[in-house]
Amino acid sequence: MTNETMKPTCEVTQQRGFSFSLRSLLLLVLLAALLFSWWFGQIPEAESRFDIEGPVFVQYTIRKSPNTTAGDQITGALGIDFQGDNVVVYTENGGTVLASDTLINFVWLYE
């Protein structure tokens, strides 16, 4: 026999922990930024409080009885909502509800 060193038939390599390149890290950050911007782009904008945002000038006439009418002018109304058959005019002091069955004339203009 000769004095040769016996070599194993297969080499055992030591496994390192999870490794990645700098390019992979940058790609991952870019992908996360794109997903983040897309996600926040999908969130709808806040809806307005009123159907018509103020300040608006409102003039209306309502029928109080078969023979009488009444009306008013509101300057600087915060907004107007159309709720079913009613029109609601909002001011700093609250709201005025105008029922459509008594409403004769209703005009609004942006100030």
C-alpha cells in the first residue's frame, strides 16, 4: 500500500444563513414603495359634508296655507343637502328643513 491521503468522494459544504445581494435588497425596497404608494392611491378622498358646499346664498318661498306664503334669504349658508323629498340648508346656527311639498321657489348661488 502507498501513503496516499484518502479523499472523500463528496465534499461537505458548510451552509451559511440566508444571504442576499444589495441588488435584491434595493429591488425589495422599490417593490415595497410601489405597493405602498398604490395602496394609498386607492383610498378615496374624504367626501364632502354637503351635496352643495358653501358659502352659498339661498332664497326660498314656501306655502304655509292655501292663501299664505312665506320666504327668506340666507346669506353665507354653509351648505345644502337634498335628503329625500326635503332640502336642508345649513347655517352656523343650525339647519332649515324645507319640505318639497310646500316649496314654491328655491334658488341658490355660490357667493
